[in-house]
Amino acid sequence: MNKKLHLILTGVVEGVRENTVRVKVARFKRHPIYLKKYTVHKTYFAVLPTGLTVSIGDEVNIMNRPKMSKSKAWQVVKTP
């Protein structure tokens, strides 16, 4: 069985283009020695389906999907 699980991340929209949005996702990590928590940010490019409208600063959920281009491998699912 080669079933692929869908990963859903929540982030904030940084930029909006015609069919693409740039989403910044924050994760918390813990330092291995000092055990202090710190935030790590990563930016993902996601496909914006027709019918959904988002603006900068909105919180959205993105889901992984087969690659559409060199940088786009995510799709906006819904806004929470």
C-alpha cells in the first residue's frame, strides 16, 4: 500500500498574486541543551483555488498536493 497522507498546516498570508499565495508557517522547536523553546518560520507557496479570496494577514490552512510547478506543492484548503 502506497497511500500518501495529506499534511495540513496553518499559517498567515504574506503575499497574494493571481493564483498563488505566499504563506508563512510558524513552528516551535526546543533547544537540545538549554531546553528553551524558540520559533522557526518557513514560507510556502500555495495554489489559490477559484472562488476563494484571501488578503494579506489572513490565517489559512494549506494542504500538500502533487507539485504544480517548481515552487508550488501546496493548496489553500480553507480559512479557519
